[in-house]
Amino acid sequence: MRPPAIIDCDPGQDDVMAILLGGRLLDLRAITTVFGNVSLEQTTRNARQVVEFAELTGIPIAMGMAQPLVRDIQHASEIHGETGLDGPTLPPPSVPLVEEHATDVIIARTREIEGLALVPIGPLTNIATALHRDPSLAARVPQISLMGGSLTFGNTTPTAEFNIWCDPEAAHVVFTSGIPIKMIGLNVTRQVAATPERRAQIRSMGRRTSGIVADMLDFYSERVRALTGVPGGAMHDPLAVAALVDPDVLRFEPMHVAIELRGTHTYGMTVCDARHLHVTDLTPTRANGHRGAAPNAEVAVGANPDRFWEMFLDALASYP
Ligand code: RIB
Ligand code: CA
């Protein structure tokens, strides 16, 4: 059974991989867009282009928040290119947007659809704004599976991951909402990289969609390599989809996660209380001596890259 879900995104090449995986493994009831990798206008245009080239045109797309709740707006075009989807040449989108604002879609669909999960894979501004506009939302969302944060170190700063860093105040609203959260952070997403071998495997599929995906991942990976020396862009966002459908792709441990809102060097850090975990294999110790705050999230501490790639390549092969 495909779980009903909304993907909230800022495409971004890796967001595209999440939409393609979600288009097959989720009962994808809407795609909502938010600023992030590039401007809201551009992320929304990109989401429309994905839905078109993948022939997912039945899925409603709604535009959301254009800037963070409090801080100044930031983007990541150095990684994703000026359009946010650099790599392939895609025709201008023609699929229309729904009239409703993304936060109205999140509020309304969670009222209408039993068990509707949220999969935020960009800044959490839409989710936080929906919670502010309708506080009862927290009681009816059974699961958030988000790409964001890190159990260890950051990417945009030494301590903060981009999605959280883009709007730490929004992340604080979500992590204090009481909604069950699966947090898929850099500490596991970095283990699932689009290596040259994986990209050659994708290109060898020889289909229209797999060719577009290969072009996107080649561009994204080259930017990542040039900036970090790592030979493959991480498949950050599709892991948040995989976490909803296959319990064996990632291993989670419950812990308290606080969002740093004041630190000079740590603004936007996900401060994960992992003191109850063994330092080596991150399994829970029998002793639970520390008196930390009660867990408010399941944090991904391990990944099974081969299982993820099997799932992703199967889904990709089903596209035209
Ligand atoms: O830090 C990785 C996250 O930032 C991913 O969601 C990527 O798309 C960017 O938004
Ligand atoms: Ca993203």
C-alpha cells in the first residue's frame, strides 16, 4: 500500500529524485513548493517541469512561502546552478498551478485525507506557517519524514545543514510541534552518493527520463566535486521518501533535537542529544544515565545505500 503524502520541496536536482521516487512509491496527493535552493518562482517552475517530463501531470502543484520567517533569505545556486535544475535543457512548463497557497493545501488535504504524511525536503517555512495558521494541524499529521539537519557536522556551515539553516525558526516550530518526525540528516545522506558508476548505470537505461536524470546528476555531482572534492552528489532528498516506504533503508534512534537559534557559530544547527548511544555503532546503551529532554524525533543514524539504489533504479526504470 502506498502511503498518502505531500512532498514539500525546493527543486533542486535531488528534490527531483525525491519526486520521481515519490511518484511511484507514495500516493502523492500534492507537491508544494518553497524558496530554498533558488527563488520560489524558480523552484515552482522547476517542480512544474519535473511533473511534465515525468508525466506525473495529475499531481496538483501549489506555490508556498517566498522567504524565511525571520532571517535573511539564502540560496544554493553554487550547487544547483542558476535555474536550480541545471544540467538538462527542459522546455518551459505548461502544467498549471492550483490556485490555493501551499499552506492552504497542506491544511485542507490533511483534513480530507486520513493518514496523510508530510515529506519536507527544503526549508520548513511552509510547514511552520501552516502550523501557525492552523494549530490543529499538529494533531492530524501522523508522520513528517524530512531531509534536514545532521547528527554530526553541517554543509552550509561547519554545524548547520542547508534546509534548517535557511529557516531555523521554522525548523524550531516544526521540531516543537509534537508531530512524529523522522529526521534524515547529512550524517546518513552523505553515505548515498551519485557516484560516476551509479550515474553511468542510470545513463545506460537509455530512456528519456533516465537521460534527464543522468544530466541533472552529472551537473550536480560536478558542482559538489568542485566544491568539496567528493565525487558524487548526495541523494539527500529521495531518502526522506524511502524512509516512509522501506524501514530497512535507514536505521533510526529516538532522541531530542533542538534547533540552535542564537549561536554565532551554530545558528541553524540540529543539536541532537545522542548521549545514550554507543559512540561506535550508535546503538542505545543499556545505561540511560543522563537526564536529557524527552525525544522529539527519530534521527537516522545508519543507511543501507544498496537497498536505496535498488529501490530508486526500479522506480526510475518505470518512467518513459
Ligand atoms: O542540505 C541538503 C538539502 O539542501 C537538500 O534538500 C538539497 O536539495 C538542498 O535543498
Ligand atoms: Ca531540497
